[in-house]
Amino acid sequence: MIKKTLQVSLGKDSYPIYIQENALDQTSEVIKGLGEFSKIIIITDNNVAEIYLSELESNLKKVFKNVSSIILPSGEKTKSFKYLQKLINKVLSHKIDRRCLLIAFGGGVIGDLVGLTSSLILRGIPYIQMPTTLLSQVDSSVGGKTAINSDYGKNLIGTFKQPLAVISSIDVLKTLQKREINSGYAEIIKSALIKDKFFFNWLKKNGKDILNLNMNACKVAIEKSCRIKSKIVSLDEKESGIRALLNLGHTFGHVIEKYTNYSNKIKHGEAILIGILMAIKLSIKLKFCRNVILSEFENHLRDLNLKSKLDDFKISIKPEDFLELITYDKKVKNNNINFILLKKIGEGFIFNSIKKNHLYNFLKKEIN
């Protein structure tokens, strides 16, 4: 019997998170407890479909009569108007009503796209998240952010739509490529840096086990990351304040993704890890934290052999281009760029008072 791991507390929009091995086999049990649904449509990408779709379909069809699937291309470029329109039309072609349940079965791209679709179609239908990457299990599946990318930047078009549940089957991580695991680790370490030094110290001892997919270590890391995020989301669902802390490294990282046109040259988590390093360096430059924090962070990355610099990915961005792209970030308010910086490990804060010429000088030093 599947047991709830934790709860995201949002009043009437509260929902459970399940984190365990072999959770795919128990998805029907979770859905039965969520209500009555007229249809169930699984939405996934071709990579996940090839390995796991038949297993999930078989499990659901034992209990539910009307189960179908939609398969989309994998990759960040699927988070676009083109595929949003295609997905909406495909869902509508099933003659759905408002009790149709969508299942986002994939990584962050599928989760974001399905979440946005569920918020738009028929002015809102329910969905659940079934994340299949480490990154989506520790971060993007929780919190209700949905989005597609635009020509001007990442995640600029979206809504807030909470799922009915999140089901993370950690055994599916075993089929991920090494870069995907490393990418997910960036979001794990982000959670520790902004809110929990004890968790960071635990990661220093257990990081290699996570990257080597020790299931016990992965479960602890996923649960701890989700608890940190769930608590923050419960306090600030629509990111009017404290939730912005979850963007550590993202202001810089999203620029890198946009500059490389969301290609496989660099993955989301890889860009975020570079962004975190840059945010720590900016924190030091602005005299908010000490150099020892940078040393501790870099030593940890070195121990795990994780890449954290643009040169590692053969990416070169002119400071003026970097600065221009930052101004399109959705975290810009009143022409001020919001950065999440650190005072110490476990204590992140929001800072939006840096002058553009100072930021340019920082970029000129750091990315040249």
C-alpha cells in the first residue's frame, strides 16, 4: 500500500506527494483516492514512452475503463506555443469534460506543459504530476508553476496550477543518463544552500551515493528537497515574496539556456549550477558572504566531478549580451533585477539593488 510522504499545505488546493520505489504499480490506488474521473489521459515524451508507458497504461487499465495516451517529442523545445496548441487540440479530440484527468508523465518539460494545458483547457481540468527525472522529482513537479518558453526567455508564459498529487517512483531514475542525474543534483544542492546547512553537510557525505543512484540516498535527498520547497510554497504560493528564494542560480542560468537556444549543449540543471556559482561570487563581491562559502561549495563540486563553468561546456557569452538577456527575466521588477544571494550556507535572501554598471563589471570579470 502506497503511503503519503508529505503534504503541500495550500488550503483547498493542498495535495500529497508520494516518494518511493515502484510507485508506478500503485498509481491506480492513488487516483482512486482523488475522486471520480470521466477519462484519464497520460501525456509523456517519446523517451519515457519507450521504457515505461506500457507499464503505466497496463496498471491503470486494470482499474479504469477510459485510459489513453499522448506522446510528444522530448526536449526543451517542446515547451513552446507550437506544442501547447498541438497538445490542447489532441486532448480536446478525446471529447473530454471537466472531470478528465491529465497525467504529466515525464520530466520538467512535460510537467510544465501539461500543467499549463490543464489550467487553460475548459478553463481548468485536474492533473497529477508523475516526474521521471531527478530534477523534476526534487523541484519542478512541486509548487504548481506551469510555463512555456518564449523568444525572449525561459518560462515567461505560464500560470499557477496546483496538481492533485505528485507521485515520484524513484526506481525510474535508473534509466537516466549521467548528465540528467547531475542536472537534478543542482536543484538538490540549491535547496540546501538557501535553507538548510545540515542538509548541505549531509550532501557532502552522501552526494556520491545520490549520483550513483543509491535508492536510499536518493529517497532522502528527494524527500528533503520537496519538504523545503513545500514549506516555502505553502507560505508563498504565487511568488510574491519568500518563494523567490527557490530561484537561486536561475537568473544567471536561464540566460545561459536562452543563449544556447535550449539545446542539448547544456541542460537546465547544468546551467543552474553555473548560475549558483555566479550567485555566490556575486554575494562575495557585494560583501554579503565570505570567501570560505565559495571554497566549501567549489570543493563539494570538485569532489563530485560536477562541471560549473561556461568553459566546461565550451560556451562563450559577451557580457553585454548576458546583461541584455537578464533584463527579460521574469524576476525583473520595476526595472530592478532580482537576484537570490547567500549570506551563508543555509541562508539565502532576495537582493534587487545592484546597479547595471556594477553587474556589467561583474559579468565582464566572471564570463570572459
